[in-house]
Amino acid sequence: MKQKDDATLSLFGDELPASDLQDTDAPIEVTTPSPIDLAPTKPRTNSPWAAVIASQQKVKPHVMLVITKGEAGGAQSHVLALCEALVTQVRCTVVIGGPDAPSWLGDQLKGLGVQVLALPALQETLLPWRVWPALQDLIELIDTHAPDVVHAHSAMAGLVARMTRAHLDVPVLYTVHGFGFKPQVPWIRRQMASLAERALARWTTQMVCVSQHERELAYQLPIAHERVHVIPNGIAHLKAPLETTWHGIPHLIMVARMKSPKRHDLLLHALVQVRDKLGNELPVTFVGDGPLRTQYVQLAEQLGLQKVTWAGEVTHVAPLLAQHDVFVLLSDHEGMPITVLEAMRAGLMIVASDLPGIREQVIAGQEALLVTNSADAIAEQLIRLAQEPYLRKRLGKAAQQAFESAFTVERMAQRVLFLYQQCIEESEADKLARNANPLFDKDFSTASQIGSKLVSATVRRRDALQSWALWGAWLAIPSWIASQLLQDAGVVTYQFGLTLLWCVLPYAVAAHLLM
């Protein structure tokens, strides 16, 4: 046995003097161990080190995150920030829908070493013949990769992921980035979204809302309130602080997808009023792309605006924010926009639509200026900021302090991690209960029959109505398409087309009202 010259480490890492050790010159008695001594022994569970050893031997939970599209956007930035914050605590697999590959989100995640899977069949459509292939493909991915939890983001991913619960026994956590049945949404879309969410509530293990307002909407659904949680969005700190550039004439920037519900057109019309009032045009940079970009470019030309920059998609927006003075976000409805948090982190003055989710991010008049969606109201605040430069700095600094206190990614990630653990524990407890109860034994031939008899008639009736209402909403879409095609072909009149459409809608609405 080799010993240190002056000291030796004890079992617990303490150094013992050499004098305290056994004399190496003394004879050593060698004994043969008995069979009892050689028998394997169980680890001591009452040892103070047992909990430490057990925690070190724990396997990281495997979470499969599912999102509808990989283009740059708020939900995608949320998923990226979550994976980056939990990369050492959770094994993440991200499933990205849509035909676009590679995608912005996929490229960012691969840079972190996160496994990325494609699900081309998952698209933004409620047509049954499009939803069904996406459901089958996602079930196959879950079977193959065996995650402990499925975490869905965005509406269509949430729909398909929760439908897998009818076939698989994997808990599904759903983060709502904005419900589709808000009052601002068109009536048809609002009713369809409400029907879908009601039908899917039974398969939602846990639901995360990014704002209190979204949780109030969730309380309208048939889901237990204790399963609905509010976890505000969070973003990471910048790795290195950026030097902010201040201008005498405020430089504006709007970071948003050029599609509904964003309102770039309101800002363009407001800039015309500011130019007419001050005699100077305020420079503005639009970051983002989308189907309405061509329309907005043409509008800017028609209005005679000369200081408009169309930056397109930008991977790292923080350096660009630091070159501007005022961040603008105008929208018809929002959940809790990530871009507002990025502006708060940068210390920019914020002008945004007066919406419930944004009011939970900033205090109007103290940390930002919130406006109604009218060109007159927006122009009034922009003129005020141009005339009061100190106000821009004061409110921007206050918004930055609000970000530091409440909207960091660490706060968000730890709360989500707790829900992952809760989902896994509940799933394991359910499996143990099923194994202990013969009624749920897979080999028990009459289990399904007995289970169906135990379900109350009220629950069965509600589920049936939800299913019929959802199918009715789906049938409204092909009925409308068919009526349009027949009208375009000159086969039927406009009135007949409306009759065809309204033959499908009434029973879906009636089923919805009966629930």
C-alpha cells in the first residue's frame, strides 16, 4: 500500500498525520473473508450521502418540444431561450413543423447541440386531411424517441400534440402564446378556436399562459384551474453590454412579422402626420418579413416617406436595437411579445399598443407609452418624444430596470422545469395506479367495457357535442371553398353559395351552445 510521506487523505477528504496511521513495519494479519462478507449488500438508504449519490445518478429528463414553424418569431425565440437555459438540466429534442428546412430556429438550436427533427406535415391549417398525417407522424416520432414530456408551442402544434394523448401515455404541456378566441379575432376563426380548445382541454396535462389575461381566457375552458399556470416570457442577458447611440431626432425601430395581427400601416400613417407637424421626417427601421411586406413598401412610397429602412430578417437584433432611440410595436392583439422584452433589455423607449399582455410587461406612463391603435394617437406620442428627449431616456431606463427584476430567462426556465418534473411525477404515479388496479390491466379483456360504464352520461354527452361541433367547424371550410369554386365556374349564384355554407354552420353552432 502506497502512502503519502507526511499526510494521507481520509475517506472524507481530510488529511491525517502519518503518525496516526498504522506502522508499516508491524506485521499485517491477513484473514480470509467469510461468504457472508463477500455477499452483495444493499446500499444504505439512511446514509447522509445517499441523497447526494442518488441526485448524481439521476438521468436528465427528456423533453420533446413541438412548434408549428421555425421562422423567426416570438414563440420561436421563446423555445430557443428555454432550450439554452435548460441545456444542462434537460435533454431537449425539438420538432419543427412546416415545409421550410433548414429554418431559423433549427439553425440556432443546432448551434446549441440540440437535436432537431422535422415534421413537414404540421402546417397552419385545420383541414382534417392535413391534420391527420401530422398526427400520425408526431405519434411515430414520440414512439421512436420516447420523451418523458411533450411540450407544445403555438396553436397547431398544441392541437396535434395534445391529440397524441388519445393514443400515447406521454404527458403534454402546452404553452399558450396567444389564444385564437380573443374578441379581436374574426368571428369564424374565434368560434373554431374556441371549439378546438374546449375539445382538447381534456388531453392537456398542464397549461402555461404567458400572461394573466391569457389565464383568464383559459378559465373559460373545461380544464381544472390548478392545471393552468402563468409563467411570463423571459430572455437572456446580453453576453456583452452594447453601447447605445442617442440621436437628437429619435430613430424608430419596429421588430415584427409583416402579417396580421401586426399593424405596420398605422406607424406609416402616423409618420406622415409627424412630418407635417414638425417639418422633419422621423427615420424608421422595419425588422422582419412576411406576406404583407410588398403592400407596406408600396404604402410607404405612396405616402412619400423617404427615411424608411426595410431590414428584413435579422438573426441578432440586439445590436440593431442599440442604434435606435424608440421601439414601436403596434398590433391588434398580443400574448406577451418577446420583442418588447428585447427593447426593455436594451433600455429603449417603448411605444406600444395598449393591450392586456403588454400592460403586464410595462407600466403605462412610467416605463412606456401605450397608445390606442389610431394614427392620430400614435403621432401625438411620437411628436412628444421628439420634443422631450429626456423623457425617452427616463422611461427607457425604467423599462430596463423592470426587465432585470421580472423577465429574465432564468426565472422563466426554472418555473418551466418545475412543471416538467411535476408532469413526470404525475405520469409515473398514474402508471403505478394502473398497474395496481386490475381494471386498468392491459391483459384484462373487459377493462375498456367496464371503464366506459364508469364514465358518467354527462361527460360522454359533452365529449360527443365537442366532437360534433369541431367537425362542423372543419366542414365549414371545405363548404366555403366549394361554394366559391361553384360561383367562379358560373354553376351557382352567390345566393346559392351562401345557402350551401349556412347548411353546414347551424348544427355546429347549436352543438357549441348545448355544451
